[in-house]
Amino acid sequence: MIFRQLFDRESSTYSYLLGDERTREALLIDPVVDSTEQNLALLEQLGLTLKLAVDTHTHADHITGLGALRERTGCATMMGSQSLANCLSETFADGDQLTVGDIKLEVLYTPGHTDDSYSFYLPRTDGGMLFSGDTLLIRGSGRTDFQNGSAEQQYQSLFNRLLQLPENTAVYPGHDYKGWLVSSIGEEKRHNPRLQVADQHAYISLMSALKLPNPKLMDIAVPANQSCGAVS
Amino acid sequence: MIFRQLFDRESSTYSYLLGDERTREALLIDPVVDSTEQNLALLEQLGLTLKLAVDTHTHADHITGLGALRERTGCATMMGSQSLANCLSETFADGDQLTVGDIKLEVLYTPGHTDDSYSFYLPRTDGGMLFSGDTLLIRGSGRTDFQNGSAEQQYQSLFNRLLQLPENTAVYPGHDYKGWLVSSIGEEKRHNPRLQVADQHAYISLMSALKLPNPKLMDIAVPANQSCGAVS
């Protein structure tokens, strides 16, 4: 598999390009609209055809590239069935599989950061790769105080879904603000300060004490992302 | 091998952590001083002991973490024999090997960006990994207009050394300003605009036409880095 992690410096967002070596078909996870030209250049240089672009959830801190990529390439665009986006080819739900060439990603519904938050898992004998969106971050987790977020649901998503994956699963998050790129389930179990809580009640208390300011772009990004990146 | 690429957002610098799973000994390439605490935390969480910290060259755009890491961990600190740094445990030269546990990095002298520029190559059956400093960047190359840089030498370093590595060698650069993290020798051969020149003469013309402003931090970083990061 051809694999590239891509970084948007403005919003500290990671996007992921997965390309199948046999069919030369590719998938982009969480593309950023400002990187559309760069992403198209990279696809072309790697000899890949974009078949599918997906968002893990409705982002509030950057504008999605889904709409622009579909316009330019005709790729399919998908988000979870809970998404309010009005411009998707199709939606996915828990237990579905995203297939691009020989790449098969398992779809995990992991609400909490938002009510449309999903993670994608690529199983492999080495523990595989988890694209965890803003559900599980490196030494952190996505805030749960807007967009129908729920610390209670996030606790379940983290402890009963993601942390049940093999310890050696590589964790590729939706963001990192300190310059770290990847982690593992075992590492997060042991060293993520938000995962050291005694129970769901303690997790809810921890998250409700955060009192974070709203993201700068929220009032622009959320409506834009419900139109796959069209800014009105 | 435990491997982590780390990003300093301020200077768009990549640092690299390589850890040997058997001995739990580790090496850091191009650490940034501001990330010292973070790097020490990561080493500890991964159960690694830092044995060696190296710089690919004297950086002009950020302050090295070599001195701070040595103070905190007692690790060895190394740079190339051409370096003017007054604070190294030892120097390396072309053809040397850096050994940390079972990890063996080949030292390649690749002058051009500066006269003390080195690259490190980890041979493997899959093409291996190249840590190319500022000699070979993703779709670019390091400027050659200060610190005894030389476009002529850089052409030789690129075409006669680095591009002779297997096409599937992964290229991990010292910086990237567009959010790309890794490339390959084959990809750079085909798509790096600076490597499409007809000959050395054309490369020198291309580099001398760049007329870049000096890096913001140059007057602070270069002397500081000659003292392994001590800012006087």
C-alpha cells in the first residue's frame, strides 16, 4: 500500500492518502480544501486515481476538501449517516467497509467529539492502522462540548471500541498540536492522561472541566462543511 | 525498530527518533531545543535511553537540542568533522557508521547546503531510509548561498550520492514547508523540479537565481548551534 500522512500547518490537521498498488486507486481521509491542488499533484505524481474522499466527522476548525476534490476528480464523497452534509455520494455506518482496490477499511462509529464521529481501522498482522479522527488524539481526545458532543459517548467509544484494538495498532489522529505524528493503542492506554480515569463518571468530569474557547473558524467551517466545503 | 518523525511547527523542522527494540537505546537526528522536554517525555514513555544526538549540519533556522539533551541525559553528541561546533563528543566523516544498539546508519558526506552537511542512510531490503537533512528536500533542495554552501558540491551530492540509492528508499528530509512528510528516491528523481536539470552547470544557474532572503533566526542560530544550542 502507498501511504502518505499530510499536514495542514494552519489548522494542525492530518490528512491521509491510501493508495492501492495493484489498481492504483486511492482514498483520502480528512482532506483540507486549501491543500486541494497539492493533493491532486501528489496523486498524479504517484500515479494514483482518487476514488473516494471521506471525512471522519464534521470539522469545526478547517474546511473540508471533499467538495473540491469531487468537482476536480469525480471521486465519491462519504461521511457517516449522522452527518448533516447535503452533498455526499453516500453515507457509511458502523460495521461498513470502505473498499478502494485491495484496501479495506473497517468503519467504526465512535461518537463523542461530535455525533457524526467515525474512526477507520485497517486490520493487518502487525496490529494495523487506526485513523482515529478527533476521537483519540496523541495523549489527548477531541473536545465534547459542541456539535452534539458527549463525554459519555466518547468514553464508550474510547474504552469499549478503540482501546479494544491490538496494543500495537498504529494510531493516526486527525490533529496534533505538538508535532507528534503517530502513536499506538498501547502507548495511549498507558500514557494518554485522559485515559487514566477510573470510570466514565471521572471522564465526564475531566472533559466538562476543560472550558475551551470555540475554534476560530467554527462559525464558518461547520456550515461550509455541511456543503462539503462550499463557503457561501 | 521504533521510529518517530517529529515536527517543529515554528521552523517546519523534522527531527527523527530511532530506537532499538532489543537494547532500548535511541538516537535523535536534528532535535530542536524547544522540543527538549517533549522529546525526553517521549523517550521515557517509549522506554528508551538516549545514547546519541546528531545534527545533519549547522542549522541557520532553528536552535539545536544537542547541548540540552546531553546535559539532561549524558548522551553523546556528534556532527560532521567540518562542523565548527565546539561542544561535540566526537565527529563523523564520510563512510563512518553510527551504531545505536542494532541500528547502523551509514554516514554520507553530502556538502552543498553547507560545507558540513551530511545524510544518514539505513540500508534495508525494502530500500531503507535516508535522512537527507537539507541536502534533498521533498520536491526541493537546501539553499546553497551561505555557510560555505556550494551549488556545485550539492549537484555532486545529489546526483552522484543520494540519487544512486535504490529508487524505493524512503526520503526523510530536514524540513518541509507544505506539509509533506516523506518521499522516495524514485519520486524525487522524477518529480523534484531541481533534479530535472541537464547538467551541473544548469543546476548552478538554477540555484544562483533563487535570491532568497536570509533565515530570520540565522544571526542567532548559527553561533548558538556552534555551541550546541547555548544562546549567549
